[in-house]
Amino acid sequence: MFVKVCGLRTERDVDVAVESGADAIGFVFAESVRRIDAETARRLAARVPESVLTVGVFRDQPLDEVRAAVEETGVRAVQLHGHEDLGYFGAVRGFLPPGRTLIRAASVREQAPAYGERGEDVLLLDAPVPGAGETWDLTGKRLPGPDVRWLLAGGLTPQNVAAAIRTARPWGVDVSSGIEASRGVKDPELIRAFLAAARSAAGADSRPE
């Protein structure tokens, strides 16, 4: 079970997430209460070991802005969480160094989008209102299988992540608001509890190649 902890803004949060076994750490560059600048992201990313993926999260931003942030911070993955089209994804792929990961985040309403439609390496399926901490109804949705690299997001908490994993059978999960003491402020104990609950539900702790 791949676990991404997103919206981190402090050294403490990054250290706790890494020590608790997170597979990926997300830094938000899009407009958000969790937004940080490139200098802060570069400093925080430097604390993350190579075994943990660092992700920059963007939403409908100019391509040159995305490219500059990637180059300045050294993040090893780009997550696009807006209305970016196939051409935009292709342009990002074009300037990413070899071996970097491209993540497509999409809100799920009536039907989940298909994996690979934008040439992404990982598909993240989120609630209709991303970042709001709202859960969404998993029943009746045609979701990808566990053999597809897709992350479940949207309203996940230490209390409900195990049940969500059993229901949706995702390749991984993503959390941000569900581990906060207040909006935008992470709680170390909630980070630890979320990682423990996700690992327990998934069984063996395994990381992707």
C-alpha cells in the first residue's frame, strides 16, 4: 500500500511523515492554505530520503511556473490537479528529467476517469471538491483495479482509511486535511495514526519499484 502524505509545510511534519513510513511527501504550489514557496519546498525536500517520493502539486498554472518550481526544488514528481489537457501533460512530460513521476489528480463525480488518459504514471481519484476534506460515495463507481497505479483521496482519516481501502482496493492512498489539527496545520499524532491504519488494512508493507 503506497501512502502519500500531502500539504506538508514544516520540518517537523516532513520528519514525522518519513519516520512513520510515508512513501511520498506532497508540497502544494497551487493556491491553497497549504501552499508553500519554492525555497521552502527545496529546504524540506532536502530532508527526504531517496526512498520517499517528493511531489509538487499544481493546479492550472503556467507551464513555465511549473518548470521553474521543479528545477528549483528538485521534486521528483509532479501532480496536476486542475483542468490540464493532454497537451499540457505532454509538455510537462517533455521537461521532466528521466525517471520522474507524473501524477494526474481528478475529481470523481458520476464516473471515475480511466487510468492513462493523460499519459500519467499514477492516477489520483479525489472527492468532487478536492482539498475540502469531504468523503465521497465509493459505491457504484467503476474504479481501477489494485493492479493499476491509482491513489484514493478525499476525506480520508485515521478512522476511515482502513474501511476505504477494503472497499475500493486502491494501489495507494493520499491524505492531507484528515491529518490536521486545524485547516492547514498538521498533527503529528494523526500522521502516525493514519500511516499505521493504512498499513494495517493493507497487510504487508510494500513499496513500488
